[in-house]
Amino acid sequence: MSARVTKYEQVMTSIRQKILSGEYFVGSQLPSEPQLQKQYGVSRVTIRLAVDGLVKDGLVERVQGKGSFVQRPQRVSRLVRESSVESFSKVALASGFHPQTKVLKVERVVATAALQSKFNVDVTGLLHTVRLRFLDQDPIFLENNYYPLPRFATLGDYDLNGSLYEIFREHFGITSLDSDDTTLSVVTADVETAKLLQRSVGFPLFSMKTEIFDQNKKIVQYGEQLIVSDRYQFKI
């Protein structure tokens, strides 16, 4: 069973790359299952599982009696069964989207008792950043992050419109990030959040709270994120 799963993942990855590179362009029809079976030298079941995965990811649409067609992706997926932290920009690009970021706030705040409990070190305060993340100009991710001071006192000096993980690596000596404590729930958008995310009041949102640590098990950030449920999906 494990060998078949591995093979189907290889086939799915190969087809996905051909879609993202434009070899299979949006609106085009994928080769038939027998053609793909011959091309990859695998069983028809393996091909069907691979295409099923692409359908679930929103990259392919099956049309009854006609075949499978490449469609413009609608959602970005994130794995939640692993502790390693994935960059939003990297995941978005790998899914065929153009990610963008808008910084809404960078401020120093006092560590309340509730926030202080999230950090396993004494802090003089916290750097609080609020960023709005986009997929192809559609706002989908409202990001609230808190960073312990004085360690991250200079974080606000860098361009926070780009990848935070690149800044961590280049300027703070952080080579890897892990999250051992993530809580995921569903909430509804209030008036302010609905306006920022361009959804209706009461729209269902994923609420993700997570603590992120560096390679030395030192806390880097505590985050509270609100994510629209129609453009983002979590894989368990």
C-alpha cells in the first residue's frame, strides 16, 4: 500500500508542476487516463488517485463524458499534521497564486497577562504586527503576530511586505521554524474583519492560534490569524 501511495504522489506532483509551469494551461484537457497510465508506467488506479488529488486541490475539474480539464486554482492548502512551519508566500506560489502582503500596523505593546503566558521567557514588551495577505488581489488572511522584545526590537526596520522567514534567516540567525502548539477553530467575521477581508458580516473564518519556535526551541512569535474559509483549506 505504501508503495502505491508514494507512486500516486509522484504522479500527482509531476502533473501539478506541468500545470503550474503552463505546459498544461488553464482550460486545456489533461491526457486521458490510458495516456497518462502509459506515460508514467503505472496502474489506472494510481492515475485516478493522482487526478483525484488535483481535483481536491482545485487545479483540475472533471467533466462528465468529456474528461479532466485544468482550471484556475481557487484555494490554497496547508498541511496541519506536521510541526514544520510553511511560508504563506511559498505555499501560495506552489499552488499557482500570486501572493501579496499589506502591512497594517507595527507597534510596541505591553505584554498583558494573557500574552505573557504564551512566552516562556521574560519580555520587556512585545512587537505587534498586523498584516493582510492576498491571493491574486483577494484578501484572505488577517495576520496578528506578537514578537518578544528585546530580541525582535529591530524587526520593524525591515520590509514586512515580503517574507518574514527570509528576514528571520538573514537578520536574526533563524534557520528553521517549528510549531508544537496550534489551535484551529471556526469563528464568524465581525464588521471590522469583514470589511478588511471583503466578506459579509458573519462569514465563516478559520481562527488559528499558534506558537512558533526557532531551531534552538526559543519562541519567535505567537500568532492569532483569521483566514477566509472559501479560499483556504487545511489538510489533516
